[in-house]
Amino acid sequence: MKARGRAERRPAALVLAGDFDASGMDISRSFVEMTSCWKKVHRIGLDEELITRYGLPVLRGVRGRHDLVGLHRRRL
């Protein structure tokens, strides 16, 4: 990704869309840190209403509400 970004010769932007799952936030944070080539990172938090409205896929095996504990206070 770093090589591709350099070849493009323009600032790289990353858009991350996900639910409010704590493990997903950790994975995306780790990915951004490990690649360290993004000029801007935009995190878009999807809630159940948006998932339903736009017919977005939900992982099988996930039941009930997503893990919202503490994450609603974090800045996406």
C-alpha cells in the first residue's frame, strides 16, 4: 500500500465503515498504525438502523445488539 501511495503521488485517504464492535475498532486501528501511509482516515460508524435501511450484510453468528459498551463515547 505504501508503494502504491507513493506511485500515485497524491495523499492517500482511507474510509473505514463498520459497526460498533470493539474488536473491529481494534483491528482497524491496528491496520492504520501498521500501514502508516494515510494522510486522512475517516471512520464511519454504522448502527443497526443504517444496517437495516441500506440492507448491509451482518456477520452470521452475531446475535442481538452490537457491543456498544464504552464505544458510544469514543470518537469515530
